[in-house]
Amino acid sequence: MWQSLRLRLTIIFIGLAVVPVMIVGLFLAQRGFAAEQEQALDLQRQVAQRVSAELDAYLQGVETNLQSIGDELRGLEQPDRAQQLSILLNALNTGTYRNLYEGLILLDRDGHEHLHVTRNEIVNSDVVVDRSAAPEFTQPSSTRETYVAHAYYDEATSQALVTIAIPMYRLRSVELSGVLVADVRLNAIRNMLAGLQVGDNQMVYVADEDGHVVARRDVPVAAEEASPAFSSVDGRGTGLDGTDVLFATDNVEFGGHTFTAVAERSVDDALESAQNGLQVSGMVTALALLAAGALVFVTVRQVVRPIERLSRTAQDIRDGNLEARAAVTSQDEIGTLAQSFNDMTARLQEMIIYLEDLVEERVRDLALASDVSRQITTELDFTKLLSEVADLTTTSFDLYHTSIFLFDDDDQTITLRQGTGEVGEQMVAGGKQFRLSDQGLVPQAARDRQIALSNDVLANPHHFKNPLLPETRSELALPMMYGNQLVGVLDLQSQTVGRFDDEDVKIMTTLAEQIAIAVRNAALFEEVERVSKVKSAFLASMSHELRTPLNAIINFTKYVAKGSAGPVNDEQRESLNEVIDSGKHLLNLINDVLDMSKIESGSLNLFVEDNVDLKPVIQAVAATGRTLLQDKPVTVQVDVPNSLPLVKADRQRILQVLLNVMSNACKFTEDGSITLRVNQGDDEIIFAVQDTGAGIAPQDQQAVFEAFKQTETGLRQGGGTGLGMPISKSLIEAHGGRIWLESELGKGTTFYITLPVNSTVLEPSLIT
Amino acid sequence: MYQQPVVLYVEDEERSRKVMRMIASDMGLSTVTIFENSQDFLPRALALDPRPDVIFLDIHMKPFTGFEMLEMLRQTPQYEHTPIVAMTASVMNEEVQQLRTAGFDGCLAKPLDMDTFPESLNRIVMGEQIWRIFS
């Protein structure tokens, strides 16, 4: 992100600063170079003009010299060949132009060679050389003008030569006497050129109209050499040595021929300063670019860095560090932005802290409400519940006073049942009661089934000022609803004006609902308890009222049957025994029914002793069995180890269970034996009562232990309630033991009972 | 030589008293005193001579209940350690629990079993606790 910003800014700044600098730099450099080049070219032109002027003067001088030679020759009174020769030789070898002429020829008026001297010889030919038809004769003789021939390169002498011919006249006459022809060494111009005051590296040369170099400043022309600049216009071109040069030309007209003076200078040399200038401007541009780049870097940095810092700070804040602040390093817009950002962050932090506090407060309130709810919903004691609700609510929410009113559906009144503190007790004792139509927040909440709230009771004309609660400033009355039913009103009072905001109302409404449920549950539980107590009282009473007459019935009958009241015959005794049996049976029924009702209501309590000796119990069971079997051919065998551990149990109940099993065995066994076997297992005592009776069909075996499901055989044979085994099962299981049977029809039944030595399931609350 | 224990029985119901008398007569026990109510119970009990070896108390009585009589007897040095056994038809769980809590030395539930009564009496006199809830 910041990279892209930096990159973009850099690109933009380069576009804005560097590119124009470059363009301007290039433009100026180019302009400067062009000017320099023009200047250098001008210099060449000047040189060329000077050369051409010199050349012109020189050629004029040559012509003049020739004419002076001609004049000298003409001045001879008597043309004497020797004198003439002397003049010519003199001309060849002396004076300013002594090296100028390659050869001089004196033609007579007919065009025959009269004299011919060269630098090397005096040409004496036997044959008269006739040049009468040659242009060097015909031209000057006819036009009476100096004739200049085409320049040429003479291989023999390795010289560029030009032939110049002037007409000669008789003394004091205009009559043509002959023609003086001179082969002029153009190379001689070199001396003139060399004498020019020009720069060391300045090349100057002269070309003829054919473009051949006829003389050059530096070296003699060695061969026919073409001038590369000949056909070019001034400017850049190829120099004599083949390099790039800057050159200028100027033409000289001489005798109908054109000579061209060429001034050239190597480009490097001529434009050295220009190139230097170019270099300088390049360097300047580069420096400018560097400066611009640095400026861009610094500017971008200046702009971007605070933004980056801001961005980093923002990231810090995003990551949760609300303490982070952007550095304010300037007074500009970015500084202002950073300042605003910091202000915003501070504000954000304040808000977050505020919100956190708010949330924390709400969570705390909810937790408190939930706490109160949890504590009260488990409380089933009605009075205790109300007291806890009032106290917990008051302390948890820091209230002034909490009251609980309960609604009586029958007479449509609401009665104060609980209030906090002494004031509360006082008011409850005073029997505070409202009708629904009464004034005040509590009756209003009950009437409307909606909260009634006054956050400033002093300003509320309808508020009933309770002298017992003088400091009340805010009051919130909440209907306690159970479904659509009004259970009562929860009335909260605070000493603070404006104590209950919307959130409080929500939380308190939930609390009121919970209290309603708790109150309702407690009321139901109280009712259940009451019913249960009534039932228990009824059962106790019934038990008492049935047993009392049985005491008389059984004992009187026994007394009579024994003959203690006088002799009884067998028939009478039998009848009396029937009465006794019936009485005992009735007693068993009562016992079983009572036990069963206790088991079903879960109120069967055991009298648990820590060290119960089972031996007497077993003996009692065996004795009972023998008594029951005295009329049957059934023997009772007991198989008990010599020592048995003392057990934790309800001795009476264990006896009851074993008697039950034994009496059942006796009841259903007609002959054979009943064996009571006792074994000690790992942590338990195992009783087995085995008979040789009818046995129990597999499909009936489970029903033996189920209440009110006596088997067919049992019903037919034994009478009884059929509750004995289910009761035994409950009693044994209450001890943490098990009871089960194994049986085969026709072979007999074995009941097994296990009893833990140290029962862990016996509830301490049942132990007295 | 079997020494007959001296017995005090407090019972407000006529038939139960009759049963006791019958049982006593049957077992040849002649040292049984029976109070028909609990009026002036303590003075009467303290006035007994010889002092009873065992006391049977009915529970539902007036003006003093069996519990109150027990409490009174336990306050006296004479009867502090005498076996005091409840003889009641109220043998529901809670009721038996209350008897134990109150400090009775046992309970013989009504209806009494005249066959086992002599043995029970013997054991009680010997200092054994007997809780015969089921007859």
C-alpha cells in the first residue's frame, strides 16, 4: 500500500520534475551545439575567404609577374636570344616567384617555340615546336588577354600545374610580338597557404574546377588528389584525411577558371568547445536530474513518511493497541491529519472503554440476575425463598429496599409477603395489602401486568410516600408472571434518582420472571409437601388404627386357642388358628402395603447400623422356616461358615428380606429340603435359599420381583399381597446388594441375595 | 433360679392393657404394674416399689405422650438407665425413627407376639435393644 503510494508519487514527481529538466537540458544543449557549430563554420568561411582573397591576390600577382617578365622581354631593344634566355632563367630562379614556374616558353608571333626553359633544362630542339594551333597561343593572340589553361597534374614532375599564357607586344607598339607561356606550379601556393595565420589544426587547400586538389597547406600535393568537399555545400563533410570535418569554401575566378579555396577542420577539433559545452550541459542536466531525483525522494519521503507512520499507527490501533498515537511532526495538513487521527483514536479509546464498561456492567448485572435466579430456583422452602429473593436482589443490585407482594387470585388482592430489613418485617407484620384498583406503582403493575416505573418519585404526584422508606427516589414495580398468571409483584426501590434505565428494566424483568417461576415452584412444592404429609399422616393413622385391634384379635385368640382360658377341642382350636392366621395375614398385608407405599414415595428409611452380626439373623430365619414346615416333610438345612464379618446394614430389614425368601420357599415346597447357604465373597455376603419345590416358569421369573404381579402359582397357593419380593428387592438394592433367582420347573428354585460388607450406597442421611 | 422382672406398662387403651395382662398371666408374670393414663406420671412412677426393671410406654397418650414420659424418666436418677421400650402400633418409618432419636431402648410393635414376648422381655432386661417392628 505505502509502497504503491510511494511509487506513484515518485513516478508523478519524476514526470513533473525530471522529464522537463531533461527536455530543457537537451533543448538547450542542442541549441548551444548548433550555435557553436555555426560559429565554427563561420570561422571556416572566414578562413576560406581569406584563403580565396590571398589566392586571388596571389594569382593576380602571378599574372602581374608574368606580365613583368613579358615587359622585361619586350623592353629589350634588340631581342637577343641570350638576353631573353637570361630573363627567363632569371625568372625561374630568382625573385619572389623563383619557385613558381615549372617552365617558361616564349612563342614567336607565329606560334613557334622561340625559347623553352624548364627548371631542369633549356630545351633546345632541332625541330621547331609549333604551338600555333594550341590554345596557349591562339587564345592570347586572338583575344589579347591572359589565357589560363585547365590545371593538370604532371606525372613527370609530380606537380599540379596550370598553364598561363600572356600576349606580348612589340616595343611601343600594340603589335603582337609573341606569347609568353608559363607552366605555373600550383604547388607554390602552398607557401602562401602555409604563411596564413590560422590555427594549428586548420587545414586549408585549393582545388581546381575539376575538384582536384592543387595545393594544400600541410604537405605538397603528391598525386592527383580529389577534393572531397568539392561538390558539397558548406558544413559537415569528409575531410582530406577521410575524417569528419567542418568545412567552408570560397571560389576565386582566374582567367576563366574557378579555383576553390577550402578551409576545413576536423569536427572534433572545430566543435571541441561545442562538445565541451554539450558535455557541460549534459553534466548540468545530469546534476539537475540528480538534484530533481533527490528532491523527489526527499519530497516523497516528506509526504509519504508521515502517512506511513500514520498508517502504522492505524495498524497498531487495528491490532488492538489503543494507546498508539501518531507522531505530529509538522503543522501542515499531514500534521493536522495526524492530530485529528490522534484525537479520533483518543475518542475511540474513550468510547471503547465506555462501551466495555457498559458491557461489563450489563454482564455483571446479568450474572447477578442469573445468580439470584439460580439460587432461588433451587430453594423450595417458600418463606426462605422469598427472604432470599429480597435480600439477594437488594444487595446484588445495591438497592434501597425490595418487597415481594403475592397475588391472591380468589379475593384479587396483593399482599406484602416479604420486605428487606426491619422495615420489611415491620410492614409484613402490619399486613400491608392492596386491591388492584388502588393507587401506587405496585397495584398498577399488578393491574396492568406491566412494569410500573418512576425514576423520580418525588416528582410523581401519584407516588405514595411511605414514611418507613423516606429515602426512596426511584421505584420499579415488576409484575411476576407465570405464563399468563400473575404471581405477584416485585417492587424495587432505590435512593438514586433515575436508577432504572432500559437495560435495568430488561434484566429486572427477566429476574421477575425467574422469581415468579421460583415462587410458583415453591408454592407447588409446598402443596406437594402438604399433600405428602397428609398422606403420611393418613397412612400412619391407618397403620395404627388397624394394628391396635389386631393386637387384641390375635393375642386373645391365641390365648384361647392355647387353652389358657379353658379347655378347647380340636375343632375349636382349628377355627381359632384360622382366626390367628387371618389376623397375621392381615398384619402382613398392612406391613407390605405400608412398605410399598414408602418405597414408591421414596420415603423408605433404613435404620443402618455399622456392625450387624448376621449369625442371629440367620438362626432366626432358619428357626422360622422350621416352624413353618413343621407339618410338611421338608427339612431345613443351614450351611454357614464359622465366621462372618460384621456388616453395615439395617438388621431388621435384612431379617425381613431373608424371612420373606424363606417363608416363600416353605410355602411352595411340599417335600424335600430347603437349604440356606451363606458364603463370603470379596466384599459381600452371598445368601442362597434353595428349595425343592415346584419351580417358577421362565416367563414368570421376572414378574416375581415386580409389584402387584404375583405369579399364578403364588396367587393360587400362598395368598399374600405379592409385594414381599418387590419390597425385598427394594430393600436389598437400598443396601447396594442384589437379589435374583434361578429356577427350573419341577426341580425347585434358588434365590440369591448379596449384601455388601461395607455398603457405600447407604445414604448417611438415613443413618441415625 | 429365674427372677421375675418388675414391669411397668403405661397404656390408655383398655384392650391393649387386657392383652398385656393376659400375656403376663400366661407366662406367670406377676410383677406387672399398669398405668391407665399419664396423669401425674412421674410421681407415680417414682413412687413405685419395687422399682421397675423395664418400662413399656404407649406413645399416643394424654396428657403426656410416650416421648414426654421418656424425657421425664431420663431426668431422674432412678430411671436414667432403666430399659424403656415403646409399645405402639405407630411403627411407620418416621415414627420408629423418632423413637430411636428420642432415646428409647427398643420398640415392640403392636400387635404383640405373645409367643416371642417372654424371650424379648428377657433380652430387654438383659440390656439388649430390640426393635420388633414386624410381628
